[in-house]
Amino acid sequence: LSFTLLPHNSWCRDTGLEPNHAFVLHDVPNDNDKSDIESAALIVKAFGKVRVKDKLSDTKTGTSLVLCECSEYLNPEHIPPFLKPENGGSWKVTLFTTSESSDDDFLDKLNKLMAAEGKTLKDVHALMPSEFINENSPESIIRAVGDLLGKTMKPTNENNAFRRLRMFSGNLPVPAGEESLDNWLEQARLMIEECDCSAREKRKRIVESLKGPALEIIQAVRLNNPDAGPECCIEALESAFGTPESGEDLYFAFRSMYQQPGEKLSGFLRRLERSLTEVVHKGGLLPHRVDRSCIDQLIRGATESDMMLLNLRLRERKEQPPTFLKLLNEIREEEEYESARRKLNTTVRQATDSGELTVLSVSHSSGTADPKQKNGRAKSSRAENPNAAKDSESYFCYRCGGDRHIATRCMAPENPSKVIQKLLGAL
């Protein structure tokens, strides 16, 4: 039997139905209510769940045309031409056809969906079952799209770190509970780069974090360009509230930075890195010159860390400078070593002043002395050392007692007695 197809007409549109999820039953007796029709339609598994949406009754014939909605996508090859209810009779089944323009709309929507998720139709075809490769039916495509998105989309809890940006209004001074422009921009850029959600969702998160003058700027941007992306929003806010200085001006300010009194070298390095990031963003410096410029200014501006610069041999490494993270790690290790050394000197001085000296053990793992561990006690008479001034100007290893190197780079065996002698000499 040939299958009957109806053109896509106003009946589906008026009732808000998708033509591919709707069908018409003919010759249905008027005395059949909705539940009878829906129960009879369950015989055809290809329909899925069925609901009666509308009826057109003919009093002369005593039958009705019944418009039904089903949960499954209707494929004419899987639908019988007649439906035979259990109480007898035969109801003709008619499906709707869609025009070519509807197919084009489907492909346009599919392409937009894939573009928003960073995918292409090639990715969809790669997941289609082999039996549907040549068919390219909407059913197989929709199934492949669902599989693709299910495999590539991460759970929402993985993006919780970027779920909400801190509030920014653009008011000065910065109100309590809000972020400054620089901090907010840093968070927003990180969200755009790292978050896997769509561009629309990113823009939504940006708008949700704004209020006051900042929100007014974004409203103006969207009025002029409703499709403005998240990057465009950030550029508009930076232009409205950011510094008017050029990249060259910011680079000049970077070259004028110096270590502040009492500031650790690691803190000074972090200030340099933040300044350099803004310089590069404004076009004042090429990205591949960042590491060299950073180490140059660190050497030039570190006015309170000359000995540490000497230990790290930064001047000899200028031609092949370390990255920011590697240099920061080295400096923090050196600062930790210096801090442990100062604590050890204080402990030895206190023991000497009291007339007793505690022989301190040396840690194998870190090379720093542990004032809480005791190997024994030794009495020591206090006498002046004529070489104390000379020894205090040099530095030695807290592991073996050797000169001009530190414990973290020492391969010699431990020599606690020699270390104690060196410390007494330094006092």
C-alpha cells in the first residue's frame, strides 16, 4: 500500500506541532474519546507516546479526522498505512511532509549549534552509525549530535570555579565587595579562555557580574551590536574604565619599578610580572621578550637583595632567562633557606649567651638546620674570635661547613661540628 503524505499546512502551525512529530488518523468514529485513540496508537511502537491535539468531526459520516502528536521522530518507512484498534475497524494514517526550506532551516540551526560548541558536521558524521552514513536522515543526524555533545560536554560542576565573576561597577573608589578593574579583567579573561561553555553563556556571566556604570556600557554595546561576543564586552569595559596610557607609557613605568623597603624579592617579581602582562596586552612589548625584560628589571630594581641575586647567578643567565614560574620557584626556595638560616643563627646566639651550645642536626631533605632536634650538648667557653668579622662577610654550607656554597647544592657528607664552629665564628 502506498503511504499518504500531507503537505506542511497550517494545522500543525496553529496547534504548535512539529510536522515530523505529528500524524493524522482518518475515519475515526466520533464516539471514540481521546483516551481510546491514544491507547490504540500505542500499538505502533514507532509513534512513542501519543497525545490527541485536535479533532475535525463530520456529522454526515459520523467519523473524525484526528491530529495526534507523538514523542518519536516519524520515519515513513517505519509507520504502517493503517491503524487497527482492538475494538475493530481500520483508521488510515497520514504523515506530514516538510518543504525544502524546512530542511535548510534544520541544517542552519544544526550548523549554529555545532559552531557554538566548537564542533563541525564532520564530527557529527564520525559518530553516525554505519547503516546511516549514506542516508543522512534527520533522525540519524540528531542521534549523532546528541552522542557528540554527550561525549564532549563536561559536567557543569567542573565549571563552578567560573560560575560567577566578582561584581564590578566601575565606581571609584572601589566599593566594598567589588573588584577593581584589573582584577576583574583578569578573572573575566581567564573565564573566556578556560570555560567550555558557549559564547552566549560567557557573555551572560559577564553581564551578571556588572552593575552601575559598567552595566550601562554593556547595554550600549548590545544596543549597537546584539550579537557582540564576550571579548567585545571586555574591550568596551577596558576602554571605558581602563588606563588611557599607551603600551610605550606602560613599558616606561615598568622600567621605573624598584623593590620597596621590606619587600621580598618574590613579591617584587610578582609586581613586575603583573606590570609586564599589561604592557604586552597594550602592545608595548613583544611576548617573546617578556622573560628577558623581567630578569633585566629584577636585577636593576632589586635594591635589597644583592646577595640573593648573587646566589641565583641571575646576571650570568640573562642571555637564556628562566620563565616567570621557574624563577619565582627558585627565589622562594632561596628565601626559605635564608629564613631558616636566620632562625638558626638566632638559636646559636641564644645558646652562646647562656654558656651552653646545643649541637644541631642537619636535615637530609632540605639541607637546613632544625633547632628542635638535639644530638647532645657541649660546653663552650666564650672567647673573642679575631676572624669573626671576616667570616661574617662570607657564607658557608649548613650541611658540610664548606665555604661559598649552600646546602641545597651540597653533595658532601654532613659535618655538624664544622657547621657549629662556623656559626660561632660568625658570632
